[in-house]
Amino acid sequence: WHMDNFQTPSLSFDVIEPLRPKTDLLLSTLIMKGQLNKTWFETDAEFGYLLTRQGKKEIIQLFNNWLEQKVKLNNKVASYKNHILQQAMNLRFEIEKFNSK
């Protein structure tokens, strides 16, 4: 289990874990294509590089655009966003089925 800042288990972190390689690929692609702007970042002595307010806005927009891309997964063509929603609904169904036993 992953933990949040209050050190309590959080299933939501585990649900998004399968997406991590895809988001890493998105960021790597943006870097390789030179689509990140230096003004989107600031340095911090403790944490290194951080996104500025404008950087967060830009990255979120790029991520949202990526979520709308259609891909084929499990023999179904849909946006990443819809695949994620389907996975969450499947998980909900399994949890409800387990709890009804």
C-alpha cells in the first residue's frame, strides 16, 4: 500500500500505479522534443527543480491533451481517460463483490 501525507493507506495511489510508465513516457517525450520551457521551473535548495505556477498550468494542459489520445488496450480503442475510468469501475465492482460475501 502507498501512504498519503498523514501516513494512512491510500488505494488511489495504487490505482494510478499502472499509469506511471505512461506518464514517464509522456514527460520523456516532451523533454526529447524540447517542449518544456525553462521558465516553467524554479530551483529549490531542498527539493531541486520545482514547477512554477505557469509550469504546472502548462504541464497539466499537456497531460490533459494526452489523456484524450485514443489507444488500443485489451482489444478496445478508447482514450486513455476512458481506459482509466473503466479500470476504476472494474475495481469498484470487484471491491463491492468482495464486500457482499
